[in-house]
Amino acid sequence: MLKQFLSFYRPHKRLLMLDFGCAAVSGMLELGFPMAVRAFIDHLLPQQDMQLILIGILALVTVYAANAALMAIVTYWGHVLGIAIETELRKRAFGHLMKLSFRFYDGQKTGHLVARVTKNLEDIGEVAHHGPEDLLIAILTFLGAFALMMVVSPPLALITAVIMPVMAWVVARYGARMTQNWQAQFGRVGAFNARIEEAVGGIRVVKAFANEAHERALFARDNARYRDTKLEAYRTMAVSQTLSYLGMRLVQVAVMLAGSVMIVRGSLSTGDFVAFLLLVGVFYRPLDKISSVIETYPRGIAGFRSFLDLMATEPDIQDRPGARAVANLRGEVRFEKVRFGYTRDRPILRALDLHIEAGRTVALVGPSGAGKTTICSLLPRFYEADSGRISIDGIDIRDMTLESLRHQIGIVQQDVFLFAGTMRENIAYGRLGASEADIREAARRARLDEVIASMPDGLDTVIGERGVKLSGGQKQRLAIARIFLKNPPILILDEATSALDTVTEGAIQQSLAELSEGRTTLVIAHRLATIRNADRILVVTEDGIVEQGSHRELIAAGGVYRGLHQAQFEGPGQGSQAS
């Protein structure tokens, strides 16, 4: 872990050397003060020469001024170094999250992931700045102070050194406890972040069921667990700092007692005694400093471990070696003996064979859970097939780069996700960098013109989080405009109109029909009226594709499709969706 952490300093070698150099010189200058006091008491004061005394004081002031300048450099540029590393870690963590597949996100909570990129990395900058710097200063200070203590009084130096291992053990022991505690705290923060995200994101459901008290109780439970974990950290910190403080003061008392005896016997001068007491403070200052930041160090270390755990999660879907970028595909799709399951022991698809000619519209119908959405999710490689082959225009999709493959596919879903920006930004998401003319043309083709004209700021109207200020139909039109702008050769419509009323659905269907022209289109639908004009309809059940043909052919066949049709249009459930 240490080797990995130190690797982040490589791009900042000059800054690191500046920080280390100034910190080292500053540490050495600190050692000069006790010796200056010793000389002042034992040599300058007895001579009673005010001119020499003033020269000595001016020299000391000059040293202090130089040290203050060095400390200013260390404080500012050291933190610049720390923030640079923290920023890089956060950048890599977010970039890695963008690489991970749906299978990873299926087992995660949003609040936990947000915490791993934000809260968990907050103190990395402090550790990156103070960690190596404090270690260097500690080594130099320990060695320098002990050497000077040996020069001043070897017996007192040995008395001081006796308790040093005990103090180091206290710091190491309680520091390890704090690290473990902070790892637990990060888990607690992730838990109540997830709770907040769910409660706020689902506030309409919460209020609709009048379950505000229930949500408050759930949050109070997570909040109390976090409080208890944090109080445990402060108990550990209190014990550590108390023992460190007590140890240092006992050493000072022991030195004062032994030094007093030596002064009385005439084996130690007053200047040596005062200088030695000051050197004891310098000698233990690194431990005192580490003890005072014992909360920050373990928190930073725990955050870095969390970062490493995230980075160790390998994307299960990535570009093959030698994968090539594709463009301008025709859209001929083939599934050959494809097998897939979200878990290995429960396959959803078994040896699926499917051929879709370029430019054709194919509808998938059948009961929920049969694998319709799964088939469409395998095509853009949101999930990886367990076996078999999927190709577009004869090219295995695993031999295409993920980015170029997904540029060739447009998806419109029932649950439209819109970003909390403007209408313009959401349409432009279909093709970043698109011109104003292209954005407006996409909006026109999606029949958004009147909606935009009625908005107070037109395309620059802010639509709120997830498009909360828009109606269901307006959201779908915006999603369709995004696909018009993307202009892909393959289109997936996953129950794109099932949540809309009949009038709105009819208008959206016109836009979707125009969008589908000339494109290979896969349509998932429960309302059979919306797919009557499909070139081919596939009936998907747990046994795979059990029927296929046109609407008329399947009705005439009298099989599963005919049963679904009767349930919707001819039976007592007329007008309802098939389950």
C-alpha cells in the first residue's frame, strides 16, 4: 500500500523536493534554539556585554524570520502537493467507476459509491502533505535532538531515550485502532448517504404513502450507528493523546529531577539544564504532533484503502486486445447460440439464435422476466454473454471498441433519465459538440417545437432533477430528440410508451415511427397495439423464442401470441397490459 501511495508523488517531484527541503531546514533550525539559549545563559550573560547580547538576539531573530519563511513555503506548497494528489485520486476513482459494467452497479448503492469518491478521500490530501514530510522531520529531529542531548548531557539523554519505545508503541497501537475505526465510519457514512439518496430521490413515493416518520426512523438508526462509531474513535483518541501527554511530561519531570541533582553536585551548568529541557520538547515534538493529528492520519489511510479496493475491482467488460473502432454500420444483427444468466446457476437465455436484417423492425413480446430486455442489453455489451456469439454486420461485437459499438446504438426506455440541466444540454447529450442547428432539427423531428416555444427560456429552460418539471410525454420526446441527434443505425425501444396515456402515446408513436425509418429497430412492448406494424414479432418465454412472424401470421397460428392478444383485446381484461 505504501509503495502504491508513494507512486502518486512521481509527477510532483519538484514540489516534493521543495516541500521536503524547506521542512528539513526548518526542522534543523528548530534544533538551534535550545543551543542558542544554552550559549546565552552560560556565556553571554556572565560576560554582561550588552553589545554581544544584542548581536546574539538579532542573529536569533534573523534565524526565526528565515524559519517563518520556510514554514510559510511548507504550509502553502505542501498543501498544493496534497491537494494535487487528492484530486488525482478522485479523478481516477471516478474514471474507474465509468469503466465498470452494469453487473457491478447491480450490487451497489449509490450513496456508498458517492462516499467512496468524496468523503473517503477528503483527508488524503492532508496525509499526502504531512505524511512523508512529518516522517522526514521526525527522523531528522529525533537524530539531531538526541545527538545534541548527548553533547549536553549523556546521562540525561539516556534517561530520555528509555521511554521513547513505549511512546512509539502507544502511537502505533492506537493509530492502528483509529484506522480500523475510520474504515467502519466510512461504511456508516455510505449507509446514511444511501438512505438520504433513496428518501430524497423517492420523496414523492414517501409522501404518497405518508411514510415520513418511517424514513425518519430508518435515518435515525443509521445516524445513531455512525455516531456510536465516531464516539468510539474519540475514546481511542482520548486515551492515545492522554498517554502521549502523560509520557512526555513524566520524562520532563524525570529530567528536571535528575538535572537538579546534577546541578547541585556541580556536574551540569544552568545553561545545559535549560537547553536540555528545551531539547526534550524538540525530541518529543514529532510524537506530540502525530498524536495531535491521530484522527487525520488513520482517516486518510482508511480512505486510501477504500480507494485501492475500488481500483482493484476489474471491469468485467472491456475492450479486447486489438479491438477496432467501427462506424457507419448497416445494422444486421445476429445472436448465435447465446447463453446468459445474471448468476451462473440461473440462465435466462439458453442457446439463443436470432437473425435481424438491416433496417428491419423486430418486436419482442412475452411475459415479464422471460429475457426480452436481457436480449437488448447484450447487444451494446451492457452485460457479457456467457457463451455464444453476437455480431453486427458479421463483426463480433467483442472485436469492436465499446465506445464505437455504443455510438452505433440508440436506446429509448420507459424510465427516461434526464440530467438536471437545460433542455439544450439534455438533447446535446446525444452528440456532444452538436451545432445549434442540429439540436433544433432533432427537437423538431421529435415534435418538441411547441413545447420549447411554450417554455419561458426555450431550449435554455432548466428542467430540474431527472426532468421533474416536464410531463411524461415531454420527457419521452426529449429522449427521442436525443436519439435523433445521435443518429445511430440500430435502435432499441424498451417499452418507450407504456407509461403514457393513449393520446400522448399516439403522438409519441408517430415520432418513434419516424425515428425507426431506415434503422434496425428492436422494440420491447407489452401493449400489442404498438407493434402490429413490425416486420417481425418474436414471442419470448422462459423457453426462449417460441413463436415468430408478422402480427397476422401469429394471430392465425393460435399460439402464445394469440393468447396475449385475446387477454388485451378480446377478454375481460380488455385494454390492460399483459403481465
